[in-house]
Amino acid sequence: MNNLNLKTERLNLKPISEKDIENIHKLHSLAETDKFNTLGIPNDITETEIIVDKWIFENNSEITKSYSFAVELKEENKFIGIIGINLRKEKYRNAEVWFKFDYNYWNKGYATESLKRIINFGFENLKLHRIEAGCAVENIGSISVLEKVGMLREAHTRKLLPLKSGWSDNYGYAILSTD
């Protein structure tokens, strides 16, 4: 998978590599991006390295179950976020998508553009039947992105997400290959 680069009109989605560790650490350390994220702010860059090393290993595995990408602006080759797709049980042909963007790049359509590309990759290349996502019920930005790409809200799960602010309810979204 190491050479799998996905492109959109304005973005390059490149497999996460060791050169992305510092940028990912900065992203994970932003309070604004941590508000609705269960990962939490890392204590040091070593915690980020462990996460990134896992993503790199999974990206390069013979039997890839997860694809994790650094999202860059095409024009400037500037890192603005991360996005991924995690495969679930093979028989069900489903997966879960996730994303996290630097708050300086919110409300510009980048998350929507990259998520559309990941969903297309899931259906076209991975031959998935169903792609799911979840987000905190108060995460208006993510809700907007998920709905803009055509995902439908299917579930409301109570007190699922351990956020810094306390337990949060979660909305479950999905899109089918036939949608």
C-alpha cells in the first residue's frame, strides 16, 4: 500500500509515513481538535510515534485491515490533517471511516472532499458494501461533513464516548454502495 496516493481537486491523501510524526503530534496536541476525540492529547511525541508506527505497519501489511493517510494541500504540499478507513469483518464487506483536521482548515470543505475520496476508494477499490462513521452528538462540524457526503444517521448510542468533558452520546452514520 505504501505507494497508494489518493488525489482530489485540492488535496493529496498519502499513506502516513515517519515524516508525518511531527505534524501528527502537533495535530493531536491541539485542544480544538481534541474536544470530540477519544484519543486525548499525548503526553509527549513518543506516544504519537507509537500510534504512527502502528498505522505505518498496518498500511504496509500483507493483509491490510486499515488505511491511514496524511492529508495535504496539493498546491503547497502542506499537512492539514489525517483520515483513514478501518476494515471490519471481511464477510460483511464493511468499514469505518475517521478523520481529524487542524482547526485552521475547518469550514473550507477539505474534510468533506477527502472523505468523499475515501468513501469512493472503499466502494471502488476495496469493493465494500457498507461504510460507517461515528461522532459525538455535539460535534456539529463532523455531523455536517458526514451528511454532506451522503451518510445517513442510523443510531444514537448513549454515553459511548469517553471525552475530556465526560461521557458523550454518539451518532452512528452509514452509507451503502447502492446509495
